Amino acid sequence: MKQLERIITIIIKFRITVIAILMVLMAISGYFTLKYLRVDNSLSIWFLEDDPSYKAYIDFQEDFGSDEIFVAMFPVENAIGEEELSQLTILHKDINALPFVKTSFSLATAKYPIYNNNKIIFDDLYNSKRSEKGLKNLFSKLPSITSQLVSNDYKNQFFYIQLNPTPTIEEKRKDIANEVRSVIEKQYSNYYLTGPPILNEAYSKGIYKESLTFGVLTVLVITIMLLFLLPSKRYLIISLLSVAVPVSLLFGIMTSLGFALNMISMLIPTILMVYSVSDAVHIINIYHKEGLINKSLSKIELLTIAVRKSFTPCFYTTLTTFVGYFALYLSPLPAFKNMGVFTCIGLVLSFTLVYVITIIGFSFMTLNFEKAKPILSLKTYSQTRFINWLNVVTSRFKTRIIIGFTLVLLLGMYAVFQVKIDTVSLDLLAEGKAKQDLRIVENLLNGSSRIQINISSVTNETILNRDAIKRLEDFQNKLENNPLISYPVSVVNIKQFLEKRSPVLFQSNVSEEAIKQTLGSVDAEDNSFFKLFSKDLNTAGFTLSLKEMKTSELEQVLEDIEVAFQSSFNNEDYKLKINGFAVVFAQLNNFILETQFKSFFAAFFVAFLCLLIFIRSLKTTILVLIPNLLPLAVLAIVMSILDIPLDVSTAMITPIMLGIAMDDTIHLVYKYRKSKTVKGSPEKRMNDAMNYTGSALFSTTIALVGGFLIIASSATPSVRDFGLLCAVTVAIALITDIFYLPALLKKLDK
């Protein structure tokens, strides 16, 4: 007690120095934030650089071309008109001059094979001298290619821009889309633009905008709530500073270390602000209650009591919340790791600074505790009357409460296994032009991203022998019949086209060497947008178009490709390799599941140890832990009923909610445990604890729910679900703390 009093005295003695230091640190943090704050939604934040699938994806881009492709759609009068093709030709010239572009592709550059003088040559698919009927007839013989160049009604042209491999464009990504748009707009005033680079840009813009919006709304909502919750308006500035200073310093640390905002880390400011204000409200309520009780104490003595009575529960609530977030470090996804680490740093800053700021703030205040009152109040609502009612209910109906809540807990345990694990790619994007353009283009084109399939000969023999070609055709037929796959393009298309125009080329009496020479003469440079086979002719390539889809659908596509390969090829002679971002993205489900298991069980184990050390009774610890599982059970029920899957946003929800749900429990149990020194039954001790801490529990829960509801206002469906689920879980945590926990302890803690 004396030691604590000396520390508080020293803080107050040097309060001007401390204030000056904090102001300098905030100024430095503000400078770094304004200068270096950026948004990064690159692949590297979602996948470790040494992850085999990520490395294979980068290697694939080097060998077979990047799938970082813009898809532009131009509404025109006549997609095969001479004037319209002339515009495309000019656009190709301007686009190919950009340093980050590898190649571009459209009807103006597309070619088709012609067999002449025992070799294949490529001629322009579009020829202005050919009649419109002749062009359409030619297009009908290459449907997999031409349907990607013009719409069926010939009222739209499609234009593709293939960028250099991902690692070479990551740093310039934010400028690339603007440059591409400016070039297109020189030729076209009406166009639709989509593809992975556009969607990535839209994610980044949305993240930046919503991060600022969340920050402003959080401050506004917290301020309004504090006007109701604080016992005096004099405490308002202290509470707001307790929120602003830690968040400001954390952003300074993040930006100075070169870290950027992403879809996950943009939630840190809101989460940290509501957490900081929760601790501040607890400290302020204790300080005010002790001021009403101990009227003869000096300010130093009153501060010492307030710090002493709040420190242990606030320390343990910080610790359990810290554990919940730090458990995210066990996730295989870098975005979650960074989220966990920086939120933990923010929690430590908040816990430390909230005491420093409140001590200094109280030292400047002279307050008449009896006359103090909130600026705003609900006259029809009496908190004291409600708490007294709670105490009566949990004493009189404790058995019924325990049975009812336990049944809900069991139902929730069943619901856990009904929750889906799925990331809907479109749910990561807010409504806007990018999403509208994507829908319009995919409605006509039936795909905006692509994957590459490579089938190789294990024995290093040519893939162009008669048996292999037959198997390739069978494989492609199965791909074409898959409703999730659009427009497979391979050497099979070339072979079938040539076979219709020159049947003699593939008759049974034609030697395999002749077939190899015929198909092997396809000039890769003339078809650089589609990789048909490797230089040594041992590998055949298939390029597939896909719509933006769920990870579960991507998994199904990959599984279907595997099944089609197994049924068409002998594994001993041929091997399959599937490449592209879709392959990497499809693994998110596994990463999310791994995050859930590792993070939750790590958080649960450490939280159990923290409670055991805090309570020092195994039986009471178990009784206290059970109600903290109930909010997670209700969370599973809500997710299964509303069909909300675990995705890249909600994947971190269980460890976080476990840590936050324990906060109110610890404050309540701390007072209940301290009351054991006073004679009385568990009922009396719990009633006293509820009367002492009840107002703070309601205040902090309202602050947390308000903060998460702000996140639930997001225009991004996935982030909106995260905020909504967190708000519901925190609200349920309060209900269990004021009904289920008191009933359990009153009934069983003898």
C-alpha cells in the first residue's frame, strides 16, 4: 500500500514531464502515421513466403505467365466492325508500352492456325476483307477462344491485359490500375474493367476508407455513451485521452516499422479504443464509489485505493484478452499473426497508460462526489433497482437458470459442428463500381480469373503422341462439361480445329512423328496469352476461366480436375499440376480451420491457467469458466442459423471473444472472491459483488457492443458479419455473467 502510494506520488510530482513526453511521442507517432500509413492487400500478407503453394504459384507465373490479368469489356455497335477493331489495335499499342504489362490480348491480336506446305502458320483471326458471315462461321469453329473475345450478340468486345509476375508489381500495384484506366479512357468513354488487379485495388481503397470511418464513428459513439455512463462530466476528458493516446502510439509503432493496414488490422483501432475505455470506466467507477464511501481520505489515499482495487481485475482482464489475441500468432496466415502481435502491443500500452492518464487526470480534479451526476441520464431506468432484481432472480430461480443455460450450452456445442468454413471472395468486397463491373462482365463472359493445368509425361516422352492426344481430348471434354469451369483452351482446340479443316492430318495412317511435327510447330509467341505446351513438348497446358467463387467451390473445382485426370490418364505415365492464385486461395479453408484449432485451444488453456492462479480454487475456476464458454456456444448457434461461415474475417473470432468474454467475469469474481474474508453465504457475497461492480459491467459491455456494432456497419459483408457476431457474443457474455455465473456460484460454490 505504501509502495503504491509512493509511485502515485512520484507520477503526480512529475506529471508535467510525463504529459510533455506523451505529447512528443504522440507528435512523432502522428508524423509517421500521416507519412507512412498505407494499405497492403498483397498476397504476401495472406501466405507465408516459404509456403510451398505460394512458392509454386510464383514459379508458375515465371514459367507460364502471370494470372494478374485485367479484363476490360467495351460495349460497341458491332464487335467485328472495322472501326471497332481499329480502336482495339491502337489500345494494344498504348497498353503494351506500359512497363508493367507483359502482353495484351483481344480480337485484334488473336490468331488461328492454318496448315500449309506441311507446317502450321498462324493468321489473324479477324480479317477486314472477310465477310461478316465468314467471320462468324470461323468464330463458331473456335468457340472456346472466340467466346472470350466477343459476346454472343456481337455487342461487346473483351480486352485482356496480362501483367508481369506478382512480386515485380506488388509495390506499384496502387498506381497500375489508374494508369491502365487513363490509357483506356483515351479510346473509350464507356467501358467495364475487372480482374484480380482491380478487385485488389478495390479491397485496398475500401480498407482505407472504412478504417477512417470506423475511427471517427468509434470516438463519436464512445463519447455519447460516456456521457450516460460516467458518474460526472469531469471524467470525460480522462476517458477520451485513455482511448486516444494508446491508439496513436500504436499506429506510430506500426507505420515506423513498415507495417500497413489490411482487412484484418484495420479493426485494431476500434477494438483497442473500446477496450481502453472499458478499463478507464472500471477505474473511474471504483474511484468515484470510494470517494462517496471514504469522504475523509486525501486525494493520494483515494487514488491509491482506486488503483489497488482495480489493478488486479484489470490486469487479469488484460491478460486474458492479451492471450486471446496473441493466440492468433499461431495462425499460419501472416495477416492474423500481425493482427495478434500489434493488438497485444496496443493492449499493453492501453493497460499502462490508462493508469498513468487517470492518475494524472484525477490529480488535476477537485470533485464533489455527492453532487456529481452524468451529463445525460435515462430517468425511467434505475440501475440499482435492476441489480437488486437480478440478485433476487438468481437466488430464487438458480436451478432453473442453470438448467436453461446449460441446455443452450449443449445445443451450442452441437452447432459448432454445423458451422461451415468458407470464404466467399465477393463478400470481401464492398458494393461499388468494382463489384458492379465484375457482375456485368462475368454475366457475359462467365469468368474473370484463370488457372493453368499442366499435364506432363513422367518418362519425358512427347505429350503429342497419338495415345496422349486422345487422353487430352477426353480430359478436356470432362472439363467442358463442368458447370464451374468456362472455356478450357489447350492444344486440343487447335487439333480439333485443324481436323475439321484438314481431316487428312489426323487419319489413322498418319505417323505419330507427323502429328508431333504438325502440332509441335505451333508458335508459342503467337499464342503467348495461352500456354499450350512446354518447349520440350513434354507438357501440355490447359487454361481455364473461372468466376469469382467461394473457397468451397474452388476446392470442388480442383477436386473435379483431379478426378477427371485420374479417369483419363495413367498416374504411372502422366502427372498433373494445377497452378494459379485460385489454387492458393482454395487453401484458405485449411488455414482458417488451423487458425481456429490452434488459436482457440491455446487461448482456452492459458485463460484457464490465468483463472486458476487468480481464483486459487479448481472447483470455482471450473464453475467460472463454464459461463465463458456459453457466449461461444451462442455464437456457433447464430452462425449456423444465419448461415454465416468462418472466413478470413470471422476466423479469429473465437480466441478474441474468449478473452473479451472473461473481462466482466473477472471483475465480478474478483469482488466475490475478496468478499470471502467477510462472513456470509455465497449468495450474500455474490449480491454484494454485483452491487459493487454491476454498473461498471453494464458500462463496459455497452461500450464494447457499440464498438463492434460500428464494425457491423461496414459495407464489406465479411467485416460486417465479424462486427455483428462480436456484438452479439459480448452481449451474451454479459447475460451469462449476470444470470448464469451468479446462479452457478450461489448453487454450487460451497
